[in-house]
Amino acid sequence: MTWQPIETAPKDGTPLLLALSKKADRNWTVSGLCDDLAIGFWQYGRWCSIEVQDCGSMGGELTGWMDDWCPIDLHPSHWQPLPVPPASERDMEAGR
């Protein structure tokens, strides 16, 4: 699949691979985000990814659980569908 202009992207909440036109503002760990790419989706009238912060109420540093999340704004210029994940061992054993 080739990169497509962001104006043509689905706005139904489908997760997509997004090429960012500028770095996302972030303070914590961001799911699937690097400087130029993000896994994001359209929600609340904007392009978002999920930002998570460990606040400790679910075990915090002892368990590694991330219990708080909020959307962060992304500024994508292009998009692609996410690739199909590889088959699991169970799928291969079943001949799929």
C-alpha cells in the first residue's frame, strides 16, 4: 500500500498508520508513536493516539500496569492501513 493524503483517510475510529507532519506533543509513553509515524485514529473530531501514564493505583512500578490514558493530538499528513499481523501458531496448525 502506498501513502495516501490524510484527507482521504477513514474517520470512523479505525486504527491507521499515520505519517506525522510534525512531532506530537507528549510527556509520557505514547502507544505506537515515534518521531515520524504513529498508530492513530480519528476521534473527538481530531486525529489521536493513546497516551498512558502509570499513576500507581493499579500496582504502579511494582507491576508495570498502565492505568490512566488520554487521547493526544496528532498532526498527520498521510496514512496507510495497518498491515495484517502474522499468523499465530494456532492458525498455522489449523492450516489457515
